[in-house]
Amino acid sequence: MQRFGRVLRLRKGKELEYEKHHTAVWPEVLAAIEKSGIRNYSIFRYQQWIFSYFELADDANLESIGKVFADRPACVEWENLMHEIQEPLLESGKENWWVPMKGIFHYDGNNL
């Protein structure tokens, strides 16, 4: 299982709007998350910073996720809406603004 941590910043004053959208994620977006193979997906917020964590099977990759989302109009619309709320970092890409984080520790209870 691959584990991914990513970070991004929200535009000042948009924090509660972002949270509101994520209390009712569109069904089409949830279906794309499921179809793409993402598991254990979580987003956390500290002030303007958001951190996401998710897992992918070893035979999946980020490019295949991008294709699943790009092929669904509702997902493209969701991403456009999120881009109105999110603020890209200097390290952000043009389309996917999330910046990958380096994993440095993982404990699953089986390391003893």
C-alpha cells in the first residue's frame, strides 16, 4: 500500500467555506474517489493550511487518479470550485495544487 501526504493553503477567509463544501461532497466526486482506488482519504485543517492523507494500492498511481477525475465533468467542476478557495503554493503544479510531502515515519502496530 502506498501512502500519500499532501499540503495546500486556503485563501484567507475561505476556511469555513472549504469545510462547508466538505460536509457534503458531491456524490460524483465520492464515486470517482472510489473508482480511482483511493482509500483512507482524510483532509485536516489548521488555520489556512490543509493536509490530506490517502492510500493507494501498489499497482495504482497518481496519473491514473487524475484521468478518472478529468473524465468526469462533475469532478472538473468540483476542482474549479476548490481552486476558488485554495491558494497555490510556489511549489504547486498548474492543475493539481496539492504539494506532496515526504513520508518520514509510519507505525502500523506490526513493527515490534
